[in-house]
Amino acid sequence: MSNPVTFSSKAVGASSPTARFAPLSIQRRAPGPDDVQIEVLYCGICHSDLHQVRDEWKSVMPTVYPCVPGHEIVGRVARVGANVRKFAVGDMAAVGCMVDSCRTCPQCKAGEEQYCATMPTFTYNFPDKHLGGVTMGGYSDAIVVDQSFVLKVPASIDPARAAPLLCAGITTYSPLRHWKVGPGHKVGVVGLGGLGHMAVKFARAMGAHVVLFTTSERKRADALRLGAHDVILSSDPAAMTAQLGTFDFILDTVSAPHDLNAYLEHLKLDGSMVLVGAPAEPIPLGVFSLLFKRRRLAGSAIGGIRETQEMLDFCAQHGIASDIELIPAAKLDDAYARLLKGDVKYRFVLELASLK
Ligand code: NAP
Ligand code: ZN
Ligand code: ZN
């Protein structure tokens, strides 16, 4: 353990898959020479937090309790180590889903730390190289992170509305960029939640024709306001056949098992559908949905640090931020219940001042 000196931080966490959130005191390492200590102000609530807290991903990433989730972190720099040049005390800074990686494998060298050969160190529920145990996330009033994994928040973005950009933002921006979405493309976004609403904003800002697929008729007006040109209600059989074979690209953000084939059939020749939603259960695939039109089905995970900064700067340039509902810690359990029902407009953000 390289740095055993610690300090206490107030947090909220869960002690089992079924427990309600409760206050906790956790230990953070005192900042080393390359570290930035952040007073966390806001932390977005990602559906991944819910999957992890409830141990829904136990076959892939079992949860260690107590679990303090949160990887959409924005706050003020409180202390910096001797080698830190990028940040000064008082700066607005952000941390996303990763706090470290091996830094030597080809992916890390290419700035794609999210695909690190030995896995990046995720912000919570991942072995903590410094203190032992597992990492603890942003539902806490302080976090200490190596400067290489800390982002700058552009001054023009409201800090609370910036928080969800650190996961929902980069997870949707990265595949849209990788598949070079732009003018002349017809893009589908499946699901209007935290990720989906950012995907709609980004695809529109990149110049594409954007169509939202939703299970919720009540979200139609919001989808159009957020930037969609058109909305397809997935429970309407006529709507679900009217535009088959016409999409260049579809980004699927759905958090629960659903029929992929119905969306694949919307792709034109050589079109791609990318899954970013992460339901725990396997999903059946009818291969004919792929082979007759040489369609591609792929996945994508968050984005690298360099691209995350690019995304934040893109947001500043285009006046983009997340649409949020700010909540105190006491409302976390209610927020999770609403998230499960797809009832969110369009990201809950925890206000850490409520822990004081
Ligand atoms: P969210 O805010 O809960 O949004 C998910 C949306 O999916 C819902 O609002 C709903 O939209 C739709 N939906 C939910 N259940 C559905 C069902 N049974 N059938 C069809 N549609 C359904 O969640 P989120 O935070 O955006 O996260 C979405 C998923 O992405 C989660 O699984 C999360 O773990 C994953 N994720 C992955 C990455 C990555 O790196 N790949 C990063 C972050 C999150 P409508 O009401 O519009 O239908
Ligand atoms: Zn997330
Ligand atoms: Zn690596």
C-alpha cells in the first residue's frame, strides 16, 4: 500500500442488495504527489449504480458491500499534490467511471483507458490499489484521484448539469464519434433516460437526422424538445414497421432485456447498431436480422480520458448539458424506484451538500 495516510469522508451507501441507502463514514487516502482531492458537490445517478448496488451484474462484477456508488462526479479542488500542475485549489473538476489504469498497454497508450488490457480501476466496487478493499464512488463529500484521471469542467456549464456528462455524456458521445455520425445520417436512439437524452442532444448537434424509439408515449414532447426530429413508440406495430431498413446507425441505451431484432430490422445495408445499455441477462438474437443486409451489431464502453475532455469542451461549444432533477441524499431510495420505472427527467443528480 503506497499511501497509508487517510482521512474520513461522509458518504451514503448500501450494505446489501436490498438495503436502503444509509449514511457511512469512509476513508480516503491523503493526496500523494500526483493526486487531486476534490470536495464533491454533485454526483449523477446512473442506472449502472442501480445495477451494481442491487448486485444485478453478479456474474460479471459481483458487488462488495458496503457499496458507495457514483461515477458522475463534479466538485471543487480542495488540495493538490506537489506534482500537480493541471489543477489549482478552487478549480471546478470532474471524475468519471475510471480513477486509474495500467497506462502501459496499447489501449492506455492510445488514450482508450476504458479498454485497458488489465481493466481500468473503476471509480467504485473495484480493487483499490492504495488502501486495499474496493474503491468508493461519488455519493460522498470527498474523493482523491490521480490528476491524469481528473477532468476540467468548462466554466460555462452549470456544475450540477455537467455531472451526468461524466458517464451518460461520454458513453453516448464516444460511439457517435467512433461511427462518425454526422450530416446526412439517419440515427436512432433507443430509450429516453440518462444516456438516451444525451445521445439525442449529441446526434442532433453533430448534424444527424435523429429518431427516438421509446416505450413511453408521455416522453414524446420532451424528445422533440431535446432535439429528436421524430419519435417512434415501440409498442405501436404500425410505427415499428413504417421506417424499416432506413437507419444508418442506432444507439441502444436500454437497461432491461428487450427485442434487439425489432431495432436491427430498422438498419439499412451496412448499418450499425451499438449497444451501450447493459442488462444483466443474455438477449436472443435472430441472425437473419444481421445477414441479409450485412448489418453490424457492436458494443461500446464509456470513453477514454482525452475523449471525455473533448466531449466536455464540445458541450461548452454547443451549449449542451444534462437535463436534471437535483435530489438530497434522503431521496435516493425514491429516485432508484423511479429510475427502475423509466420515470426520470432525465438524470437524477445527488447534491452532496445534503450530507452535511
Ligand atoms: P435510465 O436513465 O434508466 O434509462 C433507460 C431507459 O431505457 C428508460 O428510460 C426507458 O426509456 C428504457 N427502458 C427501460 N426499460 C425498458 C424495457 N424493458 N424495454 C424497453 N425500454 C426500456 O438508464 P441509463 O442510466 O441511461 O443507463 C442505461 C443503461 O446503460 C443501463 O443498463 C446502464 O447500466 C448502461 N450503461 C452502460 C455504459 C457503458 O459504458 N456501456 C455506461 C453507462 C450506463 P423509454 O421510457 O424511453 O422507453
Ligand atoms: Zn454510468
Ligand atoms: Zn492499460
